[in-house]
Amino acid sequence: MRIRLLAGFLTPLIASVNAIYSSQAGQIDWHKQYVGIPSIHSSALAPRLHRIGSVQHGTPAQSILLTATKKNVLAALNPSEGNIVWRHRYEEHDVLQAFKANMDGLVTLSGYGGATARIYEAINGNLIWENHLHDPLTGHLAGSAPGEPTGTAIEFDTIDVFVLSNGHTVRRLSGAKGETLWGWTSPELASSIFFTSLIRTEKALYAIGVSKGFASLSIHVVSLDPQTGALLHSAGVPSSIDSAELVHGLKLGGNTGLPEVAGLAWLEKGSLKHVLLTPTLEVKFLTKHVTNKYGPYSSLQDLGVTEKGYIMAILEEKDSSKSTAHIYRMDLNGLSLTKAGEFADTSSDNPFTTYAGGVDRQGRVYISKLAHSTTLRAASYEVFAPDAINGSGMTTGHTFQYDFGLHGAINFATVDVANTAEYVYVSRIFLTTTTGAIQQWQQERQSWVREESITEINAIAAVDLPEIAGDSHLLYKSKYETFVQRLQRQLRDARALPSYLFYFVQRFLTGTYSKPVASPANSDEPGALWRDVYGFKKIVVAAASTGKVFGIETSKGKIVWNVKLGAGSPDSSLKIKPIRMTVLKTVSEGFHPEIGIVVEVDQEAKTGGRSLTTGMVRLDATTGTSHSTILAIGETLDVFEFDLPTPSMGNGRKMIAVVDQEYKLHIYPYHVDAIAAFNNVTDRTSFALLTNSPTSPRLQGYGLTPWEDPSTAEDTEFPVPVWDLHPTWSSSFPPGEKIVSLVRQTPGRAASHGRVLGDRTTLYKYLNPNLVAVITESQTRRDGHDASTRSIPTTRCTLYVIDSSKGTTLYSTNVPAGKRSGGNLGSCDVKVTLVENWLAYHYYEDASGQIGRGTKGWRMTSVEFYEGGPNVRVKSGELGTDSSKLGSIDAIEQVYIFPSGIEAMATTTTKYGISSKDIVVINGKGQVQTFSRRLLDPRRPKDKPTAKEQEEGLIQYDVLLPDDPRRIISHNYRLYVSKLLTTSTQLESTSLVLAYGIDLFLTRVAPSGTFDVLSENFNKIQLVLTVVGLAAAILITKPLVRQKGLNAKWYS
């Protein structure tokens, strides 16, 4: 018992190493919130402006911009400033299907087929109630593609809510408590009728659906009693349509209360048709199609104004056409559609056109048209007010600066207009772009912009900044500097001396050693990026899947630059997707650090269709300036990084290698020095490629054949070097195993090659940079004592650690299948990190029906690889890839119960690798948490530690890892993050941790304590006074001592 108490006492002491002062929260870290790229493929999820309160009801109206995003987030933005008012992220299995707001309430349907209904307070996002309508596993699985119906819809009564779920069930839910008041299920469940929308009027509730025919779809309508849910009538509308998205419901009525009239408008073979809906679904109205004489039309757009009786019809492209779109309004009796206005044809200089709609505070409708081009850095939009000038309509126009090369094309918009005086309309427009930005324009002025594509990061790297005091670029240019130039430079540097002294004294007196310090001289100039004293300020370069690249400085999280890849291309259909990033040149190798991005380029092929190529983009990490862009090859198999022995003048040590589908290797940069250096190491270079054939998954090792320059002295162009690959080994896996993931070793320095034990012997680490971890998945039968249980198939995961230079399996173990959120079993949810000689992996243990297993829960296994027993050394870090000694290792492992599931796992990184490497995780609560390496030491003794074990720093083994809140480095932030990046600083004690996903969060950790920085509690003033006092005492007593010695000589 005393041993347990001692272990329980020591564990918090170890866990508190990373604890920080409360005053440091928000000072050494920052948190940037995002929502994701808006979903615009469905009108049920598209962004829209909503007013809380009403002029008619005498309540003050407050506006919010509601949006659902591709990250499954529902959010409300402040339309004036663009900041987040509130947001909710739905679980992965609970996909948001539709949302609709009415006055103070906001209703959502989520899950397959709309399995769950929720209602929130629109002003603050507080959840009022939720109702589970059906099992998500039985829900309709459609809705992910444009035009594909989800079978969900939302309509409002005065208080209650009507919802359509699964395409065949309509319910009335209590607006106050959420219980089901009545439900109606279509009796044609086995038929081909699928309902897609709801329309509520004063006298009936209509469910609109489509019925499958032999060659097309037809419209079907059901009318229900809104009070009881009784079926009033069911009828088909004679029609022939291609898609359910071509059908739109129109409403008319006052600005308050329920609509009085409803109708349907749809597009059939280019013609716009319309019918009136009545509670009895009278045949004389359903069969009397009102076909418009204009057209032909290619599509219909509701633009969020169909509830006011308006619809937009887009004309098919014709050379003779003088207009692009017609605006229709349903008559008061609902019997016909009247053309209320039109938009003129767009000029050839503005080929991109987007339409938007909106309703003002008084309930008046406005429709807008936006146009912009790829060449002119400008966009224009017209706002049509159909109610102006006594119903004749009025159009106003505005032009604003819009950079297509930076933001891409505008793909969605919504407009807000205020009629401030007669014939005076003040408008603001909210738009989204193909690069994922959300912008607000107040006529010609941009009010704010949100770069939401930063939530789709595909590649990321942290880069050190140059130090202004050192003038790093002079390291490479000083030998060409004349005496006069050197004198001028030194005079310029002397101007910074007062500023430097000021910052030095301020830093010394205030004790802000652990905070970023402004650099002297020009550090505040626009675009100036300089390293701070301890290297906490770096630049994080993040490339998004939309082709946008961002430069984020780490001291405050500010985006200092952003560029769009392929901005200068004449091909507007070009789609560039980053797949890999590496630092090509660091500050120590040149004044301007550079990064290289390997991208997939999707573009239109000359023969038709699309073609996929692989490119390479080189960017200046401090400015985002593109130095070179190279389109090289077709699709790739893999991308690798190599280090040159020595960097050449103007180029870094790093090199990117791309393997194409023909098993040929391409390098970048391929200047003469790099090619010669790379050719010298090809005989020692090997790597592994993953081939996941359904019949024979394997990891294949390859070597390189040295490249020979085929050019002659007469050739004027230097040939592009290509290296041929030849297989060296093949690692096959048992039949039925499918490779799920491959985790490569985390690069970094090893400060020590061994571990000194208490008896003064040494365990030497197995340091092999070629180690990779492979996770496979296979189907098997569950082992259990019950025959019925054994017949159930289950998933088995296997973890292998393989030497990628030889194909030797060094370690393997079976891991239980994971348990994802939502109750889905059977997936290999294994998180792995591999650094130096340490392997750690996290998984879920489902022990049901299995003999000899422990309780259910999360596990963390820690494994250390050594070259052998004590004092056994084979110098694995110095062995060649063909040495037989590389396969001889000892593995020490231990399993722990982990507190929770995790989203991501990484290890801390320091400059020289001296500090302990702690585990950093994103736990199931959305928090970033660290776990000490000492707690995960696989050599922790089961019994009371001996004196020798205590000398090593070992503590007694406890199967449960503590969930210490002091090691939650994200404090009380609720983060939406899923990935981790760790990087070193100039302080060996300190590592930067960046968590990213939907949000961005960065902080500093010191795994072994800040041993190289004075603490904030250190009394420097007392030290100075002590030194000054001692100096004064010496000055005072020195002549006295000298006089005393002189007197002693006289009297001796």
C-alpha cells in the first residue's frame, strides 16, 4: 500500500513539468477559430442571412449570417465584422442535411435521412431540444452529390415544426419541447415515390416528391391536415423531369403569419411550367400547366426568395440572346408566373456569372447578378428591386476590385439591401469563392474576408526566420563586399544601437525572457519577418487542398501572406492540389528560406476530358513569392525527401524525389551540383513503395541506377535527369491482409546513442532511420467460448515495424480493431508514432466475447528497440543498408490503459534532441494534452524500484496513465483540430506545438523544464543590487586594505 501511495505521489510531480502559470495562458499560445468552406451544392445548406426579431412584431432585428460547411459545422457569423457568433460541429456519422431559421429559432436535420432533429436559439446557438427520429443506420444515404435528394425538409408553423425524414415520413414536432405531435408515413414505401420538400400554407401542408418512371421522373404531391396529420389528398402532376432539383415550391402571403397561396414551378425540356396547389389537389389546377413563352432555360435557381413567390430562370447560351436570366413572380392568385425583370447578357470580359437573392427588413425582395473575369481585377454586381417604382422595378449597379488570381472564381453569393430613401438602395453582398474564402462587400468597399480554406490543409511545414541582427545574407555576400560598402553597412547598423539597448534593458528588468521580443531596426516595417531572441517566432507555411498557400507567423497567428497556386495560368479550369511540402533551403543555407510543394495538376486535356500531372512549386517562405514552377510528369506513386551531403551555392541541402507510374525517379532541384551529389549516393539510397493490390498487398523496396548524362558538347540544352528504379526486396503480408496505413519515422537528432543503467552498463539504442510502421487489416472469426459468438466475423489489425532498406520485419503484433465515434466497430483506428528507437501506438480494446482479455477501453503501448542486452553494441546508426546486423534487435514493451480516445498523436521536437520527447495528443474532448516520456517508459518496474532503478529515474509501473488536467496545454479552449505539428526553437528546452484542422492552436512546451532560461520568479534586480553592492564594497575596502598593508610594512 505504501508503494502505491509513493507512486501516486510521484506521478503528479512528473506530470506537472509542463504546467504553466495562469498568467501565461494567452501569452505563450494563441487560438484562431474557423468554420470551414461553406456548402453550396444544396440550397438547404447554403449560406443565408437571417434576421432575429421583426419590424412587424415591434422587436429589434439583429442579423446573422448562417452557414453549413464541408467540415460538418453549423455556424453563425457577424455580417458586419465577419467574426464567429457561435458554431457547432456535428459528429462524423451525424452529417448535417438541412437547416432553416424562423424568427428566434433554428432547426436542423442531421444523420442519414435526417435521423435527428434539433432546435437552437438563433441568437446564441444554445440547444433547446433534440429528437431522434429514426435509427441512422436505416437512413437514406443520398445527398452528398449536387442534385441528389436527401429526403429531408423543414417547415414552420406559428410555433411548431414540420420535418420530412427518410423521404417518406412527415412529423409535426412541438416547438417548445420537441416531442412528436403526429407522424405520417407514406403508404407507398415499396413504390418509387420519394418526397423531397414541404410547403406549409394556412389550410394544408404539402409534401412534394418525385416518382420514378421508365425514362424520367414525375412530380407527386400529398396534402396533409397540419393539425392532425390526416391525409387530405394524393395526386400526381403530369410532368417529365430529369432531376428533383428542377422542382421548386413557391409561396405567397403577407409578411407575417402563414402563406396563403402555394404553387410549384419546374423546368421541363427547357420550358418553365407552373401549377397551383390546393388542399384537395384539384385536377383542374394540376393538369393545367402554365407554360411560359420565354426560354429555353437551362436551370432554375430559388436564390432564397421562393418563399416570397420569386424564381430565377437561367437561359441557355445562345449567340443571339440579349439576356442571361429572367426573374419570375407568382401572381397573387397563384395561377400564373409573371416575368418581373431580366438581366442583360454578360460581356466577354466577364465570363463568370453568379446570381444572389435577399429579403430586407420590410420583407421586400432583391435579386442580384455578379460578374467577374480572369484578366480584369474587377467585379461588378447589379441589384434589381422588383417592388421599386410602384412595381416596375429598378436596377442599381456597383463595381469593386476583385483579384481572380488570388481568390479564384465567385461560386455563391447572397445579398442584403436597405431602402434608406426613395430610389436609394444601400447594398452589401456576401460571397464565397472557389478557394474557400468568405467575403463581404459594402458596395465598392470590402468590409472583411475569412480564409476558410485554411481548414483544408494538405501539406504543412515550419520554417525558421532570419535573424536581423546577424544579417544572414552577408554570410554569402561578404566576400564580395568592398571596404566602403562594409563601412556603410556598419553605419546603418549603428542606428539600431539605441533601440537594441532599450529592448535589452526592458527585457532584463521586466523578466520577459520567455516571451517574443520585438527585434530592433525595421522589425515593424510591413512585410518584415525576423526571428526573435529564442526562435519562438517562425513562419508556418500551410497549403490547402483548394490550391491556396498561407504564411502564418507563430508569435500571434497572423496570416502574413497568402497566394493561389497557378494564379498566372491562362487556363481558368486549372485545379492544383498540394500533396507534399518540404523545406528546401533553411536560413543557415541562405538569407531567404524556401519551401518546395509537390502538387497534382488537374486540367483540361487537348483531346478532351481531364488530365492529371504532377508539378513542383518553389516558394519564398517569408514572402510567398514563387521562384519557379515546373510541370514534370503524370500521376505519382510516392514522394520522398533526400539530404545532399553538402549544400551548393544558393541552394539548400534538401531534395525532393518523385516516383512516377513507370517507376522512374525525378528530383528537384536538378542543377549540376545536385545531380552530381545525388549520383554519388545512389548506390546507398533505398526506399520502399506501397502496393496495395487486392490479391497481394506488399511493401516493395527499390534501389537506384546511377544516371548518365546522354548529352554531348554540341547540345545546347541540359537534359532532364531521370533515374531508373530496380527492386531490391519485397515484403509480402499474409493472405487477406490489406494495408491500411504506413507511418514513417519522425526525423530528428538523437542526443545519446544509449541508456546508462543503474549498474553502469549501457543499453544501446537501435537507431535506424529506415524504420517504417505498417498497419494491416484483415477479416477473421472472433475467438470466444460461445459458438454463436465465434461465428461472427470481426476485424483484426496487425502492426509491423519494417526496415525499409532490407525488408526485414523487426517487430509485429496483433492489435484489436478500433471503435470509432457513433458505435461503428471493425475499423483499424490505430494511432502510431515512431521516433529514434521508440514506438508508441494507441488503440481501442474491445474485449467482449474474448477469453483472457481485460476490460474494454483505450490502450497505449510503448516499445523501445535496443541493439541487444547491456553493453551490446553494433553501431546501427553507422551500418550500411546491406549489413546483416541491422536485423538483430531487442524490443522492450509495456501496455497502459489510456484515459480516452485520440484524434492525433506526435512527439515533441527540440533542436538537439537533448530534452525528453513527450507524447502530444488531441484527446476526445478536443483538447491538446501531453504525457511524460517517463510515464510511458516500458522499463518501469512492476515492484518497488530498487536503488539502481531509482538512480535511473524509474518509477513503479501503474497500468493506468493519469489524466492530469495540468498537462492539458490548450487550457479551457474547445478546439476543433485533428492534426499535430511539432517543431524546435533556438532553446533546447522548448518545443512549439501546432494543432490544426478546423481551428489553429499553437503553444510552447518544455518537456524537461526550461533549464536554459531563467524563470519569471528570478529576482534580477536583487542580483544586480548584490553585484553593485559587492563592487562598491570592493572599491571602498580596496584602498583601506592597501593602506593597511602599507602600514604593516612600515611597522614590521
